[in-house]
Amino acid sequence: MNPHRNLAILVACLAVLGTVTQPNAAAMSSHVTTAPFANGGVGATERLRMHAIAGAYPLHMSFSAEPDKVSLTRVPVLIRNARGDTVFELSNAGPLLYVALPDGDYTVRATAEGVTEMRRVSIHAGHPQDLRFLWSDGPGQVSGPNPGRASGRTSLPLFK
């Protein structure tokens, strides 16, 4: 067999596998749409790993719910540039999401149990932006019959 062909097949397989997110590999970077990202932060070890790599990403997001700022996972996130083009989309974000976007103006939408929050953010080299999405706990919003499982909540706070 041709060794160059084998290498090409290996690279193609790795490219496909790199786009698959695995629940326990949250601190790994992958590509969705056009922006590299890191997603995770469930548990103290993962949270530390995410904080250690934060410098590589100009946009940092966290997702939590009142009353105790409980971390949220499985949050759909959509980012559009100033022209309205979708540059990033992830259906299963949180509790921490870091995205590497080029300089520019963006609109970020995040949804927890049907309630969508929107933020506008400007990315400039050397000036990381932190967006904290915090949903109020109330009827029809984030709370549910079994919030520990049904809503994607974790029991660890994001920030101490």
C-alpha cells in the first residue's frame, strides 16, 4: 500500500473524529462551523483544565441558574457575526464554553429550557471577553420536576 495514501486516510479519519464531542472530553478543542472552541467544566478537575486553556480563546462564556448559580450544561449556543452569518453553533454547551473568534462584533444567543438570552460582544485581540449567562429560577424558565437531570444542571458552582 502507498504510505501517502495511508497517511491521507488517517488524517481524514482524525478530522472527522475531531468534530465529535464526547461528554468526558470537555476540555478538548474541536471545530464547529468556523470557530475553534473548548467546552466543559463539569467537576473541579475539568473546571481547572478549562481555566488553564482560557488564554487561547478570546470569548469565555459560563451558563448558570439562580438561586444558587448552579452550573448548566446542554445549553444550545448560536453566534452570528455583524453581517448575520452564523459563525458558531453548538447544541450542547456548558457549563463553560470558550470560543476563538476573529476580531469583530457578534451576537450570542444561549437557550436554557426554552428561555433565550442574547448578548452582543466585540472581540479585540488581547482583550478577552467574559459573558455570564444567568437564568432566573421561575415558573416556565429553568427549574423543572427533576432539575438535576432534566435541565442539564450540575451541582457544582462555576465560580467561588
